[in-house]
Amino acid sequence: DEQDDDDDERDDDDDDEQDDDETSSLVDMVELGLAKVVRAFGSAEEAKGALREVSFDKDDEDHLAFVTAAANLRGHVFAIPPVDSLRCKQIAGRVIPAVATTTSVVSALAFLEFLKLVDKPRGGAPRNSFVNLATPDRWTRAEPFPCDSWTLPDGRVVDPWTKIPPVDVEADLPLATFLRRILHAVDLPTKSWRVRTILRRGPNADLLYLDALHRDDLRPARDLLLLDEDDDDLRPPRKMEQRTTSRSGPNPDFIDVDVFIAEEDNDDDDDDEPIPLPPIRLKLLPPPALAA
């Protein structure tokens, strides 16, 4: 048993060292890419007010270094393994022209809006763009719509960008305690309000908790959030879990959810209009033995 424990500790140390090596190589790659950009195009102060068009050339060392660094930096956010410059060059050389055209237009329009934030005095007002390359005459721009907002029971006006403190979810956290933590995170009294529905944020909007089904469930909250694939109950797909984690592996470090609440003293769900809360992030904490 002691030998097995020692082996597990060595495996954990090796995993940590591998993660550190990947992070260090990514940082070095980004620093190299930015250094080559500065060398090729000048610093931000030197380039300010002198923007010029640059055509990407996969055979240009400076261009390739920047694209490789940017691609790996974005891939790291989604737990995608990094690639070297040679692999990046191979991928860039096989881009389908039709897709590249659409992507380049959308990327350019998004970057123009970014420049308005960087250089506010000359950038102008933000705009939404509507583009259809099949009908070039239907290229229109309009002022952005205001962000959707709504009022919570205590009178606070919130929107999808309202910041809510993350909710910690330990491995053995009771379901009732977990639901109270959600209400505490948004400063709502637990005696007056209850969590009615929890949906995983994403294209599928997977149902994780429903008051009518899980109110008397004795399983820990984590078991509802991460149901096994063999469970016949409602469960989120594995692919969604992997997209929401900052580390590779079958289990996520966090889950972003949409929560709906209802009045505690109203048992008639048909007449009880649920009230949405701002998006909430659930931090799935590892067991104490693994955390140590």
C-alpha cells in the first residue's frame, strides 16, 4: 500500500511538472511571437496612428511566429494541446479559400471594433455589422442594441454581464447546502426564495437540477452536476465537460450555469414565474487528498 501511495505521488508530481513545462513553453512561444511582431512592425507607440495593411504569408518567419503564438494562446484556454510552428504552417497552408474569405472579413470587422476601444478619441462609436458575401449589396451597419437587463426580487437591476462570486462545490457538499450557497452568492434570503432550475450554459442547455425532480434527492450536489455516463438520468455530454475545463481530462474544473429561482411559499410551479439570475460559475474543488 505504501508503495502504491508513493507511485501515485510520483505520478502526480510528473503531471504537475508536465503542466509547468507546457505553460513555460507556451509563455516562451508567446514572448517570441510578440518580440518578432515588434521587430517587424514596431512597438505600439511607434505604430499608433500609422496603421497599415499586412497580408499574412505563411512563409514569413515573423508572421508565422505571431500566428503560432496567438493560436496556442487561444487553444490553451480550451485545453487544446499546443502545436509547433511547422504544424501551424501546415494548417495555414491548407485553409480553404472560401472559408478564409468569410473568416477574414469577420475577423477584420471585429478588430476594427477593438481599435475603437484602443484609440477612443478617433475610433468612433461601436457598430454591429451584417455581412453576406453572396449578396455584397447587403452590407449594413447599425448601432448595437442595449444589453438585456431585468430586476431581481430585491430591486437590483442585473444583466448577463453582472459579476456573481463563484460558488465552491466540494466533493461531498450536500445538495441543500449547495442550493443555499447559490442564493447567498446573489444576496437573496433563503427563507423567501428557492432554486427552481439549474441549466448548464451552452448550446444544449443541459438540465442539471429541477426542483420538482431533485428536491428530496440525497446525493451530493456534485453527483447531480457530473452524472456518470452509465446513469439513465439526465446527464451532460462529455464533450461539453471537456470544453469547459482549463485542464485536459474527463472532468471539468468549473461549470457555468444559468439558475432560475422562485418564491419559497409558492408550491404551484405552473403559476410560479421563474426569475433568472445572472450567469454563475461553479468551481468543482478536488477532494482534500488530491488538493494537498
